[in-house]
Amino acid sequence: MSKVLVYVDDAKDDLFLFSAACRLAHMRSRLVQIHGGSQAIRYLDRRDIYADRDQFPDPDIILVDVKMPEVDGFEVLQHLRSDPARVAWPVGLLTSSDWPNDIEQARRLGATWYFRKPPDMKYMIEFAATLDACMEQAPAACEAAARLSIFSRG
């Protein structure tokens, strides 16, 4: 069974661009895109239409945008970290925010990584390829993903 990357964002353009980057990176993992934080919580909790585990598998990595209306990325992260069965799941916040308070809150809530959204498609493709390799258990790729995180810089 292929690995699963769940990407949560409220911006349809960002969902489209990330999907395109994954295709261009020839990502082997399955990409599941979710529009907004409240949908993400329903998916992760297997509620409503997301009850079928075969159709909606657990993620190997979760990427969540920080700035979303209603339920933001921090709330999704906090929801995951409050469940002992999911506390160790790798969660990266993928955002355009480099505001120190956001970075500190991500650390405090237990984010695995804090990524700045890549500035162009070339970097987005490299980012997607790095995450794909990390999910395929390539230690060097996981180390590369960690180096891309703002957490590694401070």
C-alpha cells in the first residue's frame, strides 16, 4: 500500500499548485487534499463521509496551512496532539507566515516541522519530492525535510 500525504489548505489555488508539484515530482505517495481545518478534523476523526478507512487511510505525513478561517492549522495540530494514538504522527505546518509567535506556538503544540511555502514551482516540486522520499523511509530525505523547517534555524 502506498504512503499517504494529507495536505490541508483553505486556498484552492494552493491546493492546485501543490497537487501539480506532486505530479511533476512523480510522487509515489498518495496525495489527499482537504479544504479547510474543519474538514481535516472530520477526515482525521473518520467522521461523516470519511468513515471508510480503505477509502480514507491514515496519513503518513500531514501538512496543514496555518492561516485558515474557522479552524486554523494550530487547532488541527492541537486536535491531533490531544489524542495519544496520534501524538507521534508527523505534522508539518506549511505556511507563508514567519511571524515568531506563530513559530513558537507551532513548537509549543508539537509540530514536527514548520515550513515556509516554497516561493515558486521549482522549489515546490523539490519540496514534494523530499517529502515523498521521506515517507518512503529514506533517512537522508527526512533529514533534508528537517533542514527545510524553520525549526532547524532557531
